[in-house]
Amino acid sequence: MIYGVFGPPSRFWEKDFRLSDLGINAVFISSGDIDQKTIERIGAEGGQTFAEFPILNGDYDGYVANHPEAHPIDETGNPVARATWFMGVCPTDLAFRTHKMGALRSFLAEYNVSGVWMDYLHWHAQFEDPYPQFYKTCFCESCIESFQIATDVAVSGETIAEKAECIFMQAGCEWEDWRVSVLVDWAREFHSIVKEIRPDALVGNFQAAWKDEDFWGARRRCLGLDFNALAPYVDVFSPMPYHGRSGMLPEYVREYVEFFSSRHCVYTDPDRYPRLWPIVQAFDSPRVEPEELESILEYGLANQSSGVIAFTIDNIIADLGKITAIKKVFTEKR
């Protein structure tokens, strides 16, 4: 069973907390914040290190700002607007993909982590806000050409707007399926690289915690996420049921874990994959009380879940009550 937290563990160490004293046996850290000493100390305190690796986030390295050709194009033929704090990137931009996969190889060559979690593996949208933002993308030349080659659909029209209308009117289902396949192919290559360099490392995925029917099927239709299609390349699914942020009750965490457990094949048996380790809200947006955190950690471990991750360490260490909640749930479960 995984009892995890997200963020730099140095925040605990600055307060003289040992991970093992709090029942923590897994730490998830952004790949750019990982160093060898941190990995070694986590291991010495009985924990495993997992890296979060951003995929289709164009803000990282200022990529989209410096490479406008990678900016997603909307159905009118214009660069799509930023989604609040998130800027996506065109998934078929070959130079960007080469850049990200090269960065993954470099990271894995340097650090022997227990796993790497894909993050932002979705088409341009914003699902982490109370009011999700959806966009119709991407209609750049690369995407339209790739779509036609993959599906044998002939897209007519002179302008991008005309081509987009043709797709929507004549090949909507094919377009949706193709967008799914693009993300699956990213996951396939990602998985292949991880297993090539670090065969024992797990491949995880942080993802929207939406049911099939939520927002009229927007998870697959707009984000391009089909978990059954991704399953061959994902060892651990980590949905993000940030209940408060999404305007839901704490019980939604349990409800979603039960949904995912019944809808998808996930396992708790040793050496069987994929598994389910949800990441739950510890941050105050809005306020999460310690008792509430204790409940959602328990909910996150319901049904077929074999782990839970609290997001984030910064929010936990700032509140003694939340530290107590983490310790209570994690030590009692171990």
C-alpha cells in the first residue's frame, strides 16, 4: 500500500520530521526538483521517490512562447487562448515531442527513481478550475494532415475554419477517436523509454477525475482521455478528485474511487497492473480542515485503490492538524 505526499520533502526535514514517523512511504516530486541526495534520504527513511513529468504543458521551458508553431490552433484558425493558468501545446508538433522525450531520457539516465508520472497528458483545456474551460483544438496543418493519414478521411475546405467545419459535420467520431490515439501514442513512447532505461520503474498518470458522462463526455471528447486505451502503457492511474476545488463534497473522493474501480480493471494483488492511487486535495482552495483531510485520505483508499497521495507537502507542513491527520491515517493503515 502506498501512503504518499506530493512536494519536496525538505519541508518536513526542516521541521525535524522523518517520513517514516508520519507513515509516509512514497514521495512524488516534480522532476525538476529532484536531486540524488533527496532520493537517498527518502530511501533511508523507508520511502520511494516518484517523479512528476510534465507532458503537454507548453509553459515549461517557455516552449510555446519561444516556438509559436507549437501553439494549438482553434477551429477559427487562430492560436487558442490560454486556459486560465494553463497553456497547452500541439501534441503532433514533432519538434516538441522530440524535446520532451529527450528530456525524459536525460532525467532517467541521471536518476534512479521508483517511477515516473505523466502529467498534463491531455489536449488544451483546463479541468483543475471550478469551472472547466474547453477548447476545440488542434487544427494546425500537422494535425489535419495526421488526421487524414490515420483515418483516410478527406478533409475539404480552403481555410482552417472550413476544414474544421468539415471535420465536425462529416467525421466527428473519427476526429474524437484520432485525438485519443494521439495521446495513447505519447503514452506508448513514454512507457517504452522508461522501461528501456529503468525497467523496474513504474509509469503513472495524473489525470482528470471525471466520469464518462461528466460534462457530456468531455473527458474523452475534449481532453482526449480514454483510460481503457491508455491502460497498456500505464502502471498506475492517479486521478485528481480535488473535491473542494471542484465544488464537490468530500464524499466525492470515495464515489470516484468506487466508480473507477468498477469501470476499469485495476488490481491490488502484488505484481499486477494497472493500479489505482488517487491524489487528493490537502491545499486550501477552499479551506480543507484536518478532519476533512483525514476523511478524504480514507476515501482515497477505498475499494480497489492500493494507495493515496496528499497534495501538497507545503499545505500539510503549514498546518499541525493536517500533519496529525496524515500521521493518523498512514500509521494506522500500515
